[in-house]
Amino acid sequence: MVATLGQMGLEEDIRQQKFESEHQKAAINILYTGSWIYNGNAARLKKHGITPEQYNVLRILRGSHPSKLMLADVSSRMIDKNSNATRLVEKLRQKDLVNRELCENNRRQVDISITDKGLGMMKSIDSEEGEWIDTLKNISKSEAADLNRLLDKLRG
């Protein structure tokens, strides 16, 4: 039933008619919509053999490429602050999508970078981005800008 989000109201989607307040409804709506977006993202990334959290690490490393990042830098930029960046980086290293190297100047520091294979995967995923973003096109560009402003204000 999640695929129909946007065609029905939250009340119908989760079969709950009453909320304590509009603020409570907004919070639940954000969580529900976030889950819907996450699941769509997970489905598109599954065919590439990675999770949304692994994609987030690759996106961060691509953004800093060719510079390397410390694990703490990757962790601080993660969308989900509860993600285990160490484990994610190791899984990506096993797939030859990232390199993990001890820093020559500081043996306690680990430098992480995206590999050419990782960059290639990101390019392939980028080419499919439009299909995923199309799921959000039932709101206008102006409405998307308003939504971004409101979400930024909420976190502010």
C-alpha cells in the first residue's frame, strides 16, 4: 500500500483517523514519508548490490574525490548519524568500491577514498536517478522548494 502514498491522505494510508495535534500528525507524516522514500531508494540500489547507507558513504567519498577522508569525516556527513561507518566502509572495501589506508603521518588515522570501480557504480546509479526522482514529481518545483525550506526550518 506504500506505493500509493500521495494519492491518499496519511489517515487512510496508516488507518488512523485521529491525531493528538497537527504537530503530532506532521511528525508521523514525516516519518511515514521518510520510510516511503527510503524504501524506494533501497529498491533502486539493490540491483547494484548496495544499501542506501553504503550509497551515502560512496556519495560522500565521491564529493571529496580525489581527496581522501578520515572515517570521522565520513561519519559526520552521514544522513543517518546512527550508521556504523566502520562496518559500511569495510563492506564497500570488500566490494572494491573504496580504499582504506593507514595514514603515513598518523598510524591511528585511516584514510578512505572511492575507487574507480566505485566512481563507475556511482555514474551508473546517477544515470537512473531521474526514475527515482520522478516519484517526487507530484509536487511542483516551487512546492519542493517550500518543502525544503520548511524541513530546514523544522531542524533549525
